[in-house]
Amino acid sequence: MPKWLDTAVFYEIYPQSFYDTNADGIGDIQGIIRKLDYIRELGFNALWINPCFVSPFGDAGYDVADYCQVAPRYGTNEDLKQLFAQAHNRGIHVLLDLVPGHTSVEHPWFRESMKPERNPFTDRYVWTDSVWTSPEGMGCLRGISQRDGSCALNFFSCQPALNYGFYNITQPWQQGMEDDGPKATLEAMKDVMAFWLGMGCDGFRVDMAGSLVKNDPEGEGTIALWKKVRAFLDEKFPEAVLISEWGEPDKALRGGFHMDFLLHFGPSHYNDLFRCEHPYFSDCGLGDASAFVEKYLDTTGKVGRAGLICIPSGNHDMCRLAKHVTQEERRLAFTFLLTMPGAPFVYYGDEIGMRHVENLTSVEGGYARTGARSPMQWDSSTNAGFSSAAGERLYIAQDPGADRPTVEKQMADETSQYHQVKHLLALRKAHPALQNLSEITFLSSGAPKEALAYLRSCDEETLLVAINPYREAVTFPVEGTLGKALYTYGGEASQKDGAITVMPVSAGIYLFE
């Protein structure tokens, strides 16, 4: 695993909503470059940038029409190359968003694959052998060309599925992983990766990484495919990082990914913490983190030190953190997010508590997700400093509230969430026990009316993190001695008679012996 991942803390940027430098109402790559110092000073040393390639943008760029060309609305390939260089000058690594499972219907590969005559792209996508036959368990496009067949879809109808083969073949039209078509698809995706790595990219966050091989219920075929990618990268680009949108770390890390996300879908119980009717990080008194802790320990027991597990503040596919937890409760949530093992990921704007903007008209297939993709709020000037375009030209509407949080306001307030995030990131950097690979031992699992408490430890030190979202004090037994507080919010914990008491709605990080 590349050494820089040991201390990586990531900031996710949705490019059309981050910073607009040419007054067209859409963020751009030059806007990211201009804000690199903000990102570095906050304490982040790595970026994940959502898709910025040529696309008809039916799904926010996850419908790629050219993997090797930056979309003109964002700039040029030279702009992206400059971003890599400028980020590296500041000690920041950059991951691009790779979408290997499908393309846009406008991609030249797909246009060629629709032709009835055989050609090098006939088998680039998953096609049945008759327009009357649907791929089982998948949506499809049919009657779209003179080719006799239906093309499988991965998600929206603008996203035909690329062909990496079937693990279990049940129909005559299904191809195996070692057939020429699937092998050519994999080679083409390696070429895409090599192109951007050669330009200075540090690696990729991989969209829908667990979905490539079809009829693969246990993921064994997909794991084998990613092992081939890892072998290719280890030979050609050994420092290239791969992070998966899989949601099952025991599978993703076996496949050669360095890290997997815990997501709002899948078995992790991530939603129990932040995004459900009664989140654990809420003072409603009904939250329960114990199923999350149980699954987390089960997963880490399986993967060991094979890679990292990421618990993000959110992303472009989730409602904003602020929708379900209040400002006070977010202080507890960020204490957790920035003290857990694995590399933290913070979605742009979450560091200032940007709200989920309700009832927006869908933009680029966002639907309910559009409210989590509103423009970054920098200051009190026009359009909150995001763009100098007329307000009606903003591609996605902003939070209209007069009290919307901004970077400017929170920088000026030492008690703000911005400063809490900055302080916690500085603590993480200063204390090896809080970093990505250090050990974790849970002392209290966050069951109803219980604290969430854990030790983070390494050779140099042991720290205790104790969080209580409830409105009454909670106590848990412990062997050891509570030491100096490095950080507290809501009151300091105390120790008596072999037990630690955590104050209501509070969080703290302590030396521990």
C-alpha cells in the first residue's frame, strides 16, 4: 500500500458545485485549483473529484462519453494536469472518479456496438442475442438500432453495461470472463487508467466496483478481475491507489483495493449512525450504534491489515449530514469520523454544516440527491461567493436561507464547526494513535443509552475516544487510567471506581494508560 495512505485524509469535490471561475454558473477545474490552499489549511492532504469527463450529463458525468477528455464546461486536459501539479506542490494527492461499469449511450464504443455488422466493439457491452430477450435481473435498451439484441443497463437508461463477462453462464448469449469481448473491455479500461496516471493522477475511486462481472452473486469473478487490474498497476504504476465503491470491504480488499467505503447501502449499518429515523448521533435518546460496531468488528476481523475501511461524512449520493443531525450533534459525529481507523472522507461543505436543500428540481439525474449537490457557500457576497453569474444561471440552486453557513462566517468564529474539523484533523496528524492504521478496541458499543467509546493505540501512545449523544450522563467500566483531555465538547469525562462517566451530549479525546 502506498505510504501516503497511512496518513491520508480526503476531501470530496463535486466539481460543478465547488467554485466557478468563468461566470457560467458551473464550477470548474480552475476553481478547484484556486481553493487548494483552503483545502490544505483545513488539514486535508488528498482529494476525490467526481467525474469530470466528456458526458451528456444524464447522471452527473457517471455517463461517460470520452474517458480521456475533460468536459469543456470544466476546462481542458491541461487544466486537470495543472491541478495534479498544483496539488502535489502542496502535498495533496488527487484521485479521479473511474466509472468502469458503463458508459453513456453517446460513447463511440456504444455507437459502434449497435451496428449489425460485427466489429471490434460488438462485444464491448452486454447484449442478448435477440431483441425479444431481456437480460435477467437487469433493465435493458431494445429497438435502438438494427442490431438484433437487447443491451443491459447498469442503472439509468442512458448507461449501457460494459461487458466483463459472466461468472455463471446460463444463456447462450452470455460470454465468459476469458472470452475476447470481456478481455478487450478490461484492456481498454487499463488504457484509461494508464492515461490519467501518466498525466499525474494518483489513483481512482472506482464507481460500482463490485458490479462488473455479471451473474456473480458471491463476487468471486469480480474479485478475480480486480486482482488482474492490481497486478497491472503494481507492474506499471505501483504507487497508484484504488478505492472502491463496493460496501463490502472483505471482498474489495481481497480484490486488491487499498480501501473500501462503508455506504448507505450494503450490510455495514452505516445509516444507523447518521441517516435514519433515529440516528445514533442524535440526542433523541433512541439511537443505537451496536449493530454497526458488531459488523465493523466482524469485517475488520476478516480483512485484518489488508487495507483500509472508510467511513465518510457523506457523498453526492446521500442526503447531507445536516438533514438528520443538528449542529450540536454534528460535533459528536465529526469526533467519531475523524478519530476512527481508515482514511476519513469529508464531502465538500460538510465541514461548515451545509444543509440539504429540499424540493429542488432534479439536475443531471440527481432527483432527491440534488439537494446534497448545491453550490459551496464561501462568503456573504453574491451567490455565496460560488459564482459571479446571475443567480438564475446557477446550474444547481443554492440554499436560499439567510442564515446559511459560509466559510467566511465560520472562519471568523472560533467555536464553529469549521474550526472543530480543523482542530480534529490537526490532532489526527499530531497523534499516531489516531491515524489510519492504528489499532481500535471498543470499550462501549453505543447500544441504547450507552456511550460509544474506544481506544486508539500504537506503539507510541494510547488514546481514549468517548462519545455520548444522550441527554443524560452515561457510564462504562474500564481498566486503565483516564489522562489529560486533548479535545472535549460538551463537558469533560471523569473516572471513579473503575468506571468512566461521560457527560450528556459530549465527546472527548483523552490520553489513556
